Amino acid sequence: MIYNKRLILAHFWLAFALFGVAILLGEWQMFIRSPLHGWLRNADLYYRSVTAHGTVMGYVFPTLVAMGFGYFISEAALGQPLVGRRWAWAGYYMIIVGSVAAVVPVAMGLDSVLYTFYPPMIGNAFYYIGVVLVVVGSWVWVALMGINLYVWKRAHPGAPVPLAMFANVAGAYLWGWTAVGAALELLFQILPVALGFATTINAGLSRVLFSWTLHAIVYFWLMPAYIAFYTIVPRAIGGRLYSDSMARISFALFLVFAMPIGIHHLFADPEVGAGFKVVHSIFTAMVAVPTLLTVFTICASVEIAARLRGGKGLFGWVKALPWANPQMLALALSFVMLGFGGAGGLINMSYQLDSTIHNTQWVTGHFHLIFGGAIVIMYFALAYDLWPHLTGRALLNLRLVHWQLWLWFIGMIVLTFPWHYAGLLGMPRRMAFYDYTAPGMFAEGVSVVMSTIGGAMLVVSAALFLTVLIRNHSAARVDPEPFTFSRAVHEPVSLPWALNGLGLWLGLMIALTITNYGYPIVQLIMTPEGRVPPVFVGGKP
Amino acid sequence: MSGPLLRNRWFVGSVGGTFLLLVFSVFVGFVWLPSAQDDSLFKGLLNSICSAAGVPRSWLGEASAPVTSPVKVSEVVMTPTTLDGPASSGAVGRGGTLALRCTMCHGLRGVSNSQTPTLAGQYASSIYKELRDFQSGARVSAVMAPFVADLHDQDLRDLSAYYASLPRQQSPATQDLQSAPDVVATGAPMRNIPPCGSCHGRLTAKLGVPWLELQPRDYLKTQLEAFARGTRRNDTSAQMRNIARNMTTEEIDASVSYYTGGQ
């Protein structure tokens, strides 16, 4: 039973509407820097667009999806109305105010600092304040998820926490802790300078604090997709989840290993000792464990569905899968993109190999494939699954849904494979134009044109996605069966305490943050000569 | 949960496993890999650990003494607060008095009719840096040197504040970025030439860099050529020398025409 449909729909719609606008900016950027367009006379327009595209797609869009989905899970899995409904709305409005405060100065050219802030570059304070408001708004959700689980646990002592809620709260706590890094950077380093209270900034410390957020945020984006893998797909394709415990262990391991790894973004930074870079590199490799556990568990769950449908043979069962089902299709396409993206990620996380592609277009290609591809396609899938339950109307355009998912997959491959290739050729990222007439840059030009075509396919796919959702609001009314999550082969009757709560894993997450980040942060705080004057953009000389 | 934590297999397994992983990765990062380097800095356990933690114990000891330049170089360090100070109130008035000695070349209100720079509305940071360089000899000018020789640092600050406070001339409408020559709007990335506008106005401005609009043609051209030849060298990191050297004659003419408003 879903009690607060308006609240959940408001989150999803704001997320998808912003996504629809920001994807146009992304394609515009691709086109502008391709040989299809002459050089921009005012390169700042490009950097404004990058800042807005990144801020919306990286901070606002996935946060709103996670929040909307989180409220949905809390009500559907726990079977109780959301506790703190007014707070939830307050958090939502905070995100709207924050987004407007952030995007307006960016559009005015006062904050072309890119969404990763890049101190000592400093822009107009409103941008940073807006981002802080978005984060604080999402912290309301983090608190509410914890409170709702607590209320349920008190009413159901000893009962196993539903898997979807266990994973949802893991994602919320992960975000709550990982956002602390960027919040510290904004509140204690950037905002004092932007507001005129300080005249220098410790750029190295700021970058280390940002890396605290920068990698774990990816696992926060990923959580809704993984929750859909485990708790929606097996049910939607008529199967069972292979192992409930394996799912819980995967989410717990994401909580532990997502945090102490962010310094792999700073491999080329001189302010962090090489030893810590190696430690973070090794811990990054550990993320492969929950990822591969998930791939194994989900493939096994899918096989169960196939065999229930009469699939036979070592691999013959693949044919028996319900390929017409959007959840099945989205899952398969997501896994293919996750596989390629993960393989590319092995290069990024390796201290030595990273130097060949550091700050090249490879990196942008990589995170678009993982986030825009593997994760966002599951956001689409979960929206398709949830929508009839939220609107009470039928989702009939299955053909359109198929087109949309395939187009997103093909578009993402056409976008990102040449993008990786351009990076291998050494094309730097974050530049508004390139001199393709120079000898040796022709191949880069061809690959950027291919990416532009891929991006156009994504724009069409996004339009189809929004069309399907909008049309649903005027479709025939139906009375959907009560929403259910996947059932496991062996449903948990009683769980060990470690898999029925997050305390142990939160403890490990915080302990590893201290061991892996404590010394570099303290060392940089104790280095006053690391403070440098700001470089103001878009205003003061 | 029942029983003491240390007997619980979930606690022991997860905490113990994570701890072993941490010990292993610290050993690899701080002991094994550094000692595998054939580098005198990494000899010995303590040295390798300190180096890997980012606290080198002997780097500075091996460094050679800095090379001194045979010619005078700029010593001005510009930060956004360089010109802030207790005496900044009243600076414009004092600067206006001091500026009487400048009027014969730079105009009564900072607008030059001869081929000397127009100073009205110029950034204070830029004027201050050039005055200091004239004083130290980092920028050579037989005319300017005697005028600044006897001025105190506060005088230079006051002069900068005064000229910065004067109204800037109106730029002609033709000076937008669409009509700007390529070198001004986009530069030439493959020759390491950033757009002129990214420091000197129209796109963005940078600290200590002059606003070039409506400067006299001969002055701008002479300075660009002096940078290209290396006879003017008070650009701190040689950025203008490197840019001007890579510019073609046509690009120099085009950028000068653009900033002088086609005079």
C-alpha cells in the first residue's frame, strides 16, 4: 500500500524533468566541441553548460530518484505510512530552492567553476549555497529513512527487515556519510572565501575532502539500480531471488568499501602521499567483490525464472527468458554496460595505469557508461515498474518502452566507446574546443562526431521515456495488484544481527574513513603554506 | 545479538577481515613498493614509510641552491588582498595629487592622447604591478624610471587606486566577441596561445593583468613585439613572452586593431 503517492511522484517528476533539460545541455556540449561546429567565440558558455549539466545530473537528479524511491520502499516494504511526511516535503522544497539558487548564477556566468568546484577557483556564493541546500534537503531523507526503519523495528521486534528497506537505508546512510566530505569543503574552505570572510584557501585539503564524496557518491547513485536488480527484476520476470543473504552482504560491503577509496581520483595530485594512493587503490579493487556477488546472484535468479518457464540446457535457458518484459531487457542491457564500464574502471583505479588516461576524455566516457548507462537505465526500469502503482493507470506503450530502452543502450555505446578511444589518443577533458586541423588530431575528430550521434540517440530516448510517463497520466484507470518486492528462494525467517541491521557495517565504514583519510586530512590542515589566494571567476579580477 | 562481541563470528569475520586487508594494503603501499624502488630516498624502513606518507625526510637536503637570474625579474606577488591595507581609505585623493606628475603623458584624467597607455579605469592591481616593476628595473623604461624612483610603496598604491577610480572610456559596439579576431576569442590551442580575451577582457579578467581596450595602437604593438623579442620580461612566468613569440604578424596586427577599437 502506497500512502504518499503525491510525495513520491513529485520527487520522480522533478528528477526526470531536470534530467530532460540537462541531457539537452550534454548533447549541446558534445556538438559544440565536435568538428561539426566551429569554435565557440565565448568559451565560457561551454563551461556554464558543463557546470549546470554536471550539477543537475550528478547531484540533483540521482538524489531525487533515490529519495522518491526511498519513500516508496519505506511504505511498500514496511507496510506503514511514512513517518515525518511534512519533513519529507520540507526536504523536497529545500532541494527546489537549492537547485534554483545554484543554477541561476551558473546561467549568468558567475559560477563557471564546473560541478567539481575546482578550488582555488571561486565563483558566486549562491551556487555553493544552493548545492549545500540540496545536500541538506537530502539529509532530511537520510534521517527519515533511519527513523522509519526504527519505528518499524520497534513494532516488529526480531522480525527480519525487508531486503528492500535494508538496502534503502544502507544507501541513505552511505549518502549521509559520504556527503560530509563535500559539505566540509563547501562550509569550511570554499564558502568563507566566496563570502569574503577568508582570503586564502587550502586547495589540496579541499580536493581531498571532495574526493571523500566523489567516489562514494557513485555508489549512492548506484543503490536504486541495485535495489531494482535484487527486489524488482526477479519478481517482474516471474522468478525468485536466488539468495537473500547474498543480497544483504553485497549492500553491506558497498557500505564498507565505497568510502575509503576516493583518493584514486587524486592519483596525479602531489599533496597526497603515494602510500595512501596505493592503499586506496587496493580498497577500490575490493568493490569488485559486492559487484561480482551481485552479478552472480542476479544471473542465478534470472536462471531460476528461465527454468520455471521451461528453459533447458547449460545455456539454452537464456532463450526461455521473458525478453519482452522491460525489466528483463533493462537488466540485460544494464549488465552489459556495467561489464564494459567496470572493465574500464579497472584502468582508472590502478595507480600505474591511470596515468595513461588521467584527465582525458576516457574518464568522462567511463562515468557516462557506468552512471548514464548501467545505472540510469535501471532508473527508467524502476519508473516503468512503479508508475502504474503511483498513478493508478495502465502503462500500455510496451513497444515504445522497448524502443526507448534499446535506443538508450545503443546510444550510450555509440556515445561512450568512441569517447574512451578519444581519451586513449590523449584528448584532454573539459575543454570547449579542439584544433582538429592539427596533424594527428583527425582521428579524435571522427570519434567525437560518433559520440555526438550517440548523444543525439540518447536525447531521442529521453524524449520517449518522458512521453511514456506523461501518456500514462491520461491512460485508462486500472486497479493494479498490490505492489510486491521479489521473494527469495529461501525467505528469511530469522536473520543474524549483522544482516538485520547496519550497525556493524556503519562502524566499519567510519573506521576505514578514519584510517584511510585521517592522516592525509590532518597533514593538510597542519600545512598552512598550502593555503593559496583564490582565483575568482566571472566577476572580480 | 547474543554473547560477547569477540565470540560473534560476524563481528570477528568482518572486522578481522577488514583489518587484515588494511594491514596488507598498508604493507604494500608503505613498505613493499617504496623499498622496491631503486632510489636513495627509499632506503631504510622509516624513510620509505615517511616518503609514502608524503613526509620526505631528505628531499630538501639534496636540493641545489636556486639559480639567480642575470637580469632583473619581477618580484611582485599579486593576490586578491595585496592592495588591501590600513591606508586604503583616502588613497584616491592622495593618488590624485601624486598623479599631477603623470598628466603630461597620460592625460589630465588618465586618457592618453599620445602613444602612452590610457590609465582611466585600469585595474589597480595592474597599475601597481607595473609601477613596482618600473621601480625595481624589471620593466625597463628610460622615461618611467625617474618618475617612480622616489615614490614609496604607499604612493604606488595611492596612484593605482586613483587611476582605477577614473571612469573608463566607452568601448565601441564593434568590439564584441563575435567580431573579434580568432586569436582574441579562441587563441590557438596547438600553438599554446590562449585567447587574449581570457585574461585581458571580454571573456574574463585575471589579477594583475591589464584591461587592454582602447589602448593606443603603437603602444600595444610595441609591447607585443618587445615580449616576442624578449626585451620586455616582467611577465612573471614568461607567459606573455611565450604567447607573443608564437603569434604571427597578422595575429599581432589583428589583436592590436581589435583592442584599439580600430583606431
